[in-house]
Amino acid sequence: MSNSLKTMIKIAVIGDIHDQWEKEDNQALQHLDVDLALFVGDFGNESLAVVGLIAALELPKAAILGNHDAWYTASAWGRAKSPYDHELENRVQEQLDLLGEAHVGYGKLDLPQFNLSVVGSRPFSWGGQDWKNKEFLNELYGITNFQQSTAKIVAQAQDAAYDTLIFVGHNGPLGLGEEPHSICGQDWPPLGGDHGDPDFSEALTLSRQLGKTISLVTFGHMHHRLRHTQAYLRTMVETDPYGTVYLNAASVPRIKEENGEKLRNFSFVSLEEGKVTQIELVWVGEDFRIVSRQPLYQDAAKIPQAV
């Protein structure tokens, strides 16, 4: 791709992978002419193999690590179950090293070819309004509470080279609904409640006050399949009065077999001059053709009007 400014871009958002990523996924993104890939975390339980494949993807990309990406490190409970010796290995740091500047948790990535910046929220999030894994986040980032976390996210937004921003989180922001099926709603007993991240929500508010335009906020963690019912799925897309589109991309499992064929899913976002115009969840077959499309969002201005 040339360095000239591209005003219409195709973004692939990849939800919670949970070890379901193969070299064919890299090839599919290349074959489908994706301009930018966004990964919302939970690659596996500290899966260096998966993260290594994603790090090798030859496309502009941004990623954030999720709670499973520090599964054996972030808590005493996890370390007690660890299959490796933490005195000899630090797989969390190895993942960060593999991703390099592509990891935007508490960071940002400027993309001059698209005239936008990607900003990351708090990495390794479990979601909700309890400050979890205190020692881990303090040791890694020097962050001890939601207020400090908000400030660190906002500092990255302020330092971003461009006024049009995409935010990437593992879990979504607080304030998008309290029903079990809400985009970040609690779907386990007691049913209901907003499980969004309060620091993420406050960071979005403060970033707008800096004069930034937030086109897209994307995340995962809260799987589309609900725990309490199979009758329907979680809400996948929301919008707000500021024109921001929120996408939960956690379609799990992201690889399945159907009629003897392996299918893999991606959420495709169309961005035109900094505005989200369309989102669809697609399933891609073994020859990289799109075998199904599920429309999730269409900008009203782009819908043909009846005459």
C-alpha cells in the first residue's frame, strides 16, 4: 500500500480468539484486502504461539491483551495453576515484546496513511467496577486505581497525532446498558448489571473534551453467546449521540466446521472519512471466500431512501 492518504478503509476486528488462530487467518486478511486489523485480546491462556502468528501479520495492526493473556500471572489463583516456572519465564512480557508497538494497551498507534490514531484502554481487563489484580497492574504499569488508569488512557489520546480516534479495549466501557444481553451486560447470576469498565468510559468523555472525534470503540470479553439463554445473542453494536459506534466483536468460537469445511469469522468495519458506515460479521471459507455475512450496522445516511 502506498503512503498516500486513504479515506475509505476496511478494518477487520478480531474478537476473543481463545487459541483459534492459524496461519490461514493471516492469509485470509491479506486475501480480503484488509487495510487495518484490530485485535481485542484473549488470544489464549498466555499463548505465545498465537501472539507470534499475529505479530507476524504483514498488515497495519493494533492489539490489546485481555484477562486470559495474563491467566497464569495476574493473580495468586492463576500462578498456582501455572504450567510453567515464573522464575524462568515471563510469558506476559514475552507477549508484549512480540507485539511491540502494535500493543496499544495504555498506549496508542498513529496511522498517518489513514489520518487517524488507535488508542488502547486498560489491558488485561476482567471488566466490572472492582479494581482487580492490584499487584499485577501496579508492578507492570504503576497503576493502582481507576482514576490513575483513566489518566493514563487520556494521556495517550491527548498525545495522539490525529484528532480522529479509534479506541480498542478488551472489555467495553461502562454506560452501555444493564440488561443481561446488553453489549457489556452481566449474563451470570445475579442476572443483569453493567459490567463495563468505568475508567474506559471516563477516558472517552475526557478525550472528547480534548476535541478528539471518536469514530469507533471496539472490544470483546463479553461473548455474544449468553450464559443464561440460547434463545438470542448479546447486543453487538451500540451508538451514542456523539456519533461513536461501539462494537463487541467477541463471536466465540471464531472457528467452526460446517458441512466439512472450516469457517473463520471476522467483523468487518467500513470507515469513510473517519466515520463508520457499515459493520458486518463475516464467515470465511477455506478458499478465503466469504460464505456468509451478517449485517450489524449501517449508517442511516448510506441507506437508499425509498421514492
